Amino acid sequence: MNTSIRLAILADVHGNFPALEAVLADARAQGVDGYVIAGDLVLGGPFPAETLTRLRTLDARVIQGNGETYFTRYDSGTAPAAWGTSAQWGPFQWSYARLDRDALDYLAALPEQVSVALPGATPVCVVHGSPGAVAVGILPDDPETKRKFAEARSTNNIGVEDALAKIAESVLVCGHTHIAWEYRNDGRLALNPGSVGAPIDGVLGAEYALLTWENDHWTADLRVVDYDVDALLAAYRDRGMLAKGGAMARALMRGAETGLNYPWFLVLHAFDLAAQAGIEHEGAVPDKIWERAAATFGW
């Protein structure tokens, strides 16, 4: 008998609870058999605790993203001191204050990489960034995807064939870059489902993928689901994240409105101003530079 399995592949939820709920509703309608969550669960949106609680109800295979490592490093006292004090890291400070001990311990215990092996199907390797590197993304070598990466100013990536060469499995799932793509070559499959909570290539909606095992091979379906963006934007204000997070929270909101990489654009602008002023920085730019960046940024 031919085995049929359908998995919902989610990545980069980033505390966007309305987007997550929309994706889960669509996944249920598609009759999924299980869930895989490829990291970056809570940091960035105004619903960190609620998002994590909901994800933990799914009995999913979950891994760490670089966002989870930020919480773990800060919680263990190994992060730069500026993460806890600087204006640039305001949304992180706000989110950390809303995660209890159980939540922080859960995030710290997540693996960075898993191999999902289901009965009757070939195993799937799941990473956040790339194999062995949680904060290094994967870039396929096709012109359209490369254009999206360039417009989003997404760097620090390796090629998809280099990534596949690092794993034994024939299927690789990744996240981190917030840009959805699918790649097939010589019987191997790699895919990024895009971002549930914060696409950066102009997509207005919540992205995820269906990974289906049928007729002895995996196929991918990249999906975009509408959600209530206005409810998300209101929550940034009503829940206090905008007041605490300042310019970075505003950039996160602008990203949700446009589907563009405004948070990273703002950070790069601040880095440029710091370099022009001859100011070195570790962990965050000085608040005076951050304030200048917010005032001169092309919102």
C-alpha cells in the first residue's frame, strides 16, 4: 500500500499570533498529519507568550532559530550587556519580560537541527539557517530568488548545493531568510516555506508550505494565507510593544504593512551612521546613533 503523509512546514512565526492562527486554520483544512516548525518562534511580534503556547499544543517537531538563541544567551548571562539596555533592542527586552521560566527553558532545550523520519517515507532534515549554522541562510541559484534576496539586502547565505552536501537526507527544510523558494536537482529537494509572521519580499500574508509524501517521493506546495494585519498592528500599540520598542517596533510594523524588510533596512542605516561617525559597536549601536537613525530613516 502506498503511504501518504502531509506535513505543514512553518518557519519564522516571530510572535505574529494572528498570522499563525490563519496558517493553522488553512493547514487543518488541507488535512495535514503533522507540523514541523523551523525556528524563530516568538521574537518580533506583540504575542510572544501566546504564540509559543499555541505552538506547544501542536505536538510538532520544533527547532531553534537564531531568535531562540538570543533569549537563551541573554537568560544565561552570555549576551552583550547592550541587549538588555539599548533602544535598538527594545522589542527583545519587551518580549523577554513576557516569557516565564517554563517558556525560556523550553526554548533553550530545543535542538538546532532534526531529522524527521516517518514510517514509509524518506527522512527530512530540518534546519533554521543552514546545516550547522543557525544564522547562515541558504540561497538557491535562480535569478528570481536571487533578485528577492538582493532587494531585501539579505546576505550571509550559502548556496543550496553546498547546504545539501552537508546532510545525508535527500530533503532539506530551512527558514531564516523569510523568502519562500523550492529547489529540485538530481532527486533531492530543498525548500524554504517563507515566513509565517514577516515575509520580506513584498508578500502581504502569512507563508507556509505543505510537504506531501506520495508515490514514493516528497512534493512541496508553497502557500500564502490572508490574515488580519490590522489586528496585528493594533496589538503593537495596545499591548505596549510600540511604546517600549520604539523605532525597531515601528520598523516591524512597517514590515507587516508592506511585506518588506524594514527592520533590517533600519539596522543597516544605523550601522552606516555609526561607521560614518567612527563609532565601533558591539551588540547594538549607541542610543544617540539609534535616535539619529530613526529620525533620518526613509520610513
